[in-house]
Amino acid sequence: MNDSSNTTSAPPSNFYYYKNKPLQHFYKNDYSKEEKLEITMQLESDYKAGMVSAAQLKWIYSESRYGAYTATRILDEMLNKKIIKRNPVTGDSRRFSNPSGKLKTKFDW
């Protein structure tokens, strides 16, 4: 008889946690304004400290979790700094904010 209740499995590494729980959906959450601000600031500080991976950011974006906008900004910055070579969501070199990659001129605004 195999008793699996005694074994603890490690949580998936591509989840991003806030207060030891995965982030809630963007449109179905019960976060207060203070918690939402804290999540945004935590994402940015984790990125600057090198503690958030592209897989976690992809999970936040693709699963429509709270902080998806911040995650796309961080992914764009990672692509611009060449930290990651390919966009983890689309699989190519396109960006979220500027898909063509061309710099805007004064006539494009």
C-alpha cells in the first residue's frame, strides 16, 4: 500500500507567490489597494535583485494573474538588455510594447 500523504512535493518553480500563495487572477482577486501596490513593488524589486525568472513572468502573463502588466514591462526590459534572447511567450524576438523593435521618430508619435 502506497501512502502518499507523508510525502511533500515541492511547489512548481514557475509560480510566483505572494504571502505563500500563488498570485490570484487579475479580474478575480480580493487584494486591497495596499496589497496590489505591494505586489507591483515586490515584482520590480525581485527583478532588480535577480530573484524572478522569465518562466515566472511568463506564468503571470499567460495565466492573467495580478501583476501581468508589470511582468510584461519586466520582460520587455529583459529583452532590451539581452538578458533573454527570445520572448518566452511568443518564442521569437518580438516585444510587447514595441513589436517591430524599431525606434519611434518624431513623426510616429
